Amino acid sequence: MSEAWRKHLVDEGQGIMRIKAHGTMLTDARMVSDKKHLATHADDRGHEQLVNIASMPGIVGDAWAMADWHYGYGFPIGGVVATDTNAGELGGAISPGGVGFDINCGVRFLALDATLNDVPNLKKLASRLSGRIPAGGSGKGGVDITSQQLTELLQGGAKSAVEMGYGIDEDLAHLESHGQLETIEASVSQRAVERGMKSLGTLGSGNHFLELQTVGSVVDETTAKTWGLYEDQLVAMIHSGSRGLGHQVCTDHVRKLEACYTKNGSMWENEAWGYSLPDRQLAAAPFHSKEGEAYFDAMNAAANFAFANRAVLADRLRTVLRLELGDDGEARTLYDVAHNIAKVEQHTIHGQSCSCCVHRKGATRAFAADHPEMSSSFATTGQPVMVPGDMGTGSWLMAGPNSGHNQAFGSSCHGAGRALSRTVAKRTIDGHALKNELEARGIRVHASTPNVLAEEAPDAYKDVDEVIRLTNEAGLARPVVRMNPLAVIKG
């Protein structure tokens, strides 16, 4: 792959670097980075993917890579692209690769009015969480549901989960889009249905986790107080998505769309739509085409399943906390946000209002306090932005702007971002030794295999504090509190 992008690289300062449009790029590309951060990237493929996504038909504004970006499928993880849904006759492109295989992978953040001193036995609590929270790739331990209930979840998301007894009505106002995206048919393949029937209420594997944490430091006292957060407080993060159901939805639509393209020199082309793409993995359809509408509807259905999945996981967490901590175990949802999604939003582009299909792959919304979608709970603070770090270092809670809109289509980073591939991490890191090291530091760890620990080791990730610094400098979100890991459940 070419490194021509380096010749067009400009350091704009304030945590942003720009790659000026060249070759097939239709817009500039911008990275939340500085020279020091850029130098930590040994793999250029993520940057080249950023250049490629700036070629998406109907793209508006710039293509973005958040501070945690790294190589992915088609789009880089951390990639943000907006296309005009009214471009041309059928609208700008929508691409499954711009969302990813784990549709609505996201994080729910819960807070307790308790501290570590209120935990009678951390080892017992961690063990009980491990026994109650199914983790791993199989989906074993999922909630038993009927096909009719699955249909309701695909249409109703977290609201339907609450109606089934998982969660409380008060949660819904604290979820992105209230935990429910609009669907028309909510049509997914039979294979997706089969995979969804057994995986509701399961974490999954890879970077998915449930983590009990303590608030280590408060950076923004005013916002933290408004959110009911304080130093040494017990909090929890649940990081999971649509499991095998969402993966199958993406697989089904990627296969259909990639089959619509043929190679012509260095480009992949679809004559019917007049699309020409530098990478087949970017395979896309016009938003208002039959194929585009079918994917968008199925994606929303899978996203609803993910919202429901985190609702069930939160319910299972609450059950354990009440058993172990009694009245101190009550946990309220602060926020639940999606990381892998495409959403239709209104943005101002060159002074004109635009209906945009905003692809966020490994990126999260970071809407301002005065945004119409913000609930009254965040009308003075901006949207909470959860940024998991790694299980040995810590995580952050940030906030969207106090007013206005950030320049990356209201987007922010979603985590620390990988520094090592899973293959390299497994080859170079000893999972058993890591578990012993973490537990010697007081961090209880439960994982299905040592390989999972090696893949998800702190050394496999970027420095989350650097990611937060750059995100703050770029004006995308501001830091509020930093959390320390206490107990970690991984697939």
C-alpha cells in the first residue's frame, strides 16, 4: 500500500493533523493526533484506510480518525465519515464497513452510592460476578427467549427489555436514542435470528468486558457533582454489543454488497450506482437504494438487540451487587452509548444544513449540552462519553461540549485503541504472568482463557491518558473523571 499520504500531511496543532485531498480523495482527512502520537503507529495501514474513506461517494466535510484509531475492516477503527443522504438521486453512500461487524458495540456506565469500604469481600464479589455474567464467544448462559420476544427486542431495543423485566423505566432517558432505533421491517436472516436466540445477556469475547471500578480522580468538579460522582465511589462499565446477531447482519450485507463490485485497475466499481472505491471492503450502496435501506433497517434492528443486551447485563450486575452489598448495591445508569453505528443526523456543512448519514466505527457521539437530543439530565453538562482504557491502567468519563457542536460531527474517541494486534499480543505477552501481576496490585481478574488476557493486556493498548489529552486539545470532549480498575470480567 502507498505511503503517499505522508507527503500531504500537515500538523494543524491543537491535537489535529490533516491529510490534504489527493488521488481519489474527495475531501481532506483529519486525525486527532500530534507528531509524537503519530510516531507510535508502526502500522501505516490505518492511515491508508483513512485516506480511502475520504473517497466515499456523497461524503461531506472531512473524513476523521479519532485519537484511538487503528487498522480495521475497510474503515479504520476510530473512523468517522458523514455522507449526504440527499446527494444525487439516491443519496450518498452507506457502508457496512463504516459501522463494523459488532453493530452497536457500546458501553453502559452505572454508579453506586458506595465506596470500596462498603464491599465486604472483593474476591467473593468478583467471583460472583464472573459466575453471573456469561463471557466468551459461545453465547452460553444467555437468557432463554422466544422467537416473538426476539422480534420485539429487534424492534423495541432497551424499552422491550424493560418490558420483559430487565432494567427500569428510569434507565431509558439515560440511553443514547433512549435505547431504541426506528425500524421498518427489522428483517434479519434466519442465521442471525439463530445466533441472537442464545446470546441475550452475554458479554462476548475479545475486548468486551464488565469492570467494577473506583473513581480515582475528579478533573471537572462541577460536571462530576451534577452527575453524582465523587472520589473513591464505586462505578461499573459494561462493554458489549449485538453479539453474533449483529456480526451475522454485517456479514450478510457485506457479502451482498461486495458482490456488486468488479475490479477495474486499482479501483472497485459499481456501474449501476456510478460508485468507484479504492478498497472492496468499503463496499457501499446509496442510502435510498433498496440495498442501502435494507442494510440500514437491519443495522438498526441489530443495534436495538445490543441496547437490550446491555440492559440484561446491567440487570444481572445489579442482582449480584444487591446480593453482596445490600442497600449499598443499588446502581443507577448514568449513560449508555453506541460505538459502532450509522445514524442520520442534521449537521451544518459550509453554512448549509445537511441530513447526514454519520458512520462512527469505533467512535462515539459527544453531543453538546444544548443539542436537541440531550435529556434534561445533561442540559448543562453535555453528553457523557465513556472511554475505556485497559484493565491495568484505568478508564475515563468525558463530556461533550457545553454548547455548539464539535467539528468531528459531534464525535469522540471510544477507548484507548490498540497498539498491538491480537496476534502479536498473544505471541509476546504471558497471560498467566499478567493475571498474577494485576492481582498483586489488587485488581481481581476473571477471564475465560490466558490468551484473552494476553490479547487485552495493558501493553496491547495505547496510553489512554494521551488519547484523552488529544481529544481534549481537539475540542471534541473534555475530561471529567478518571476511574481505576477493581474487578474485571472478560470473555
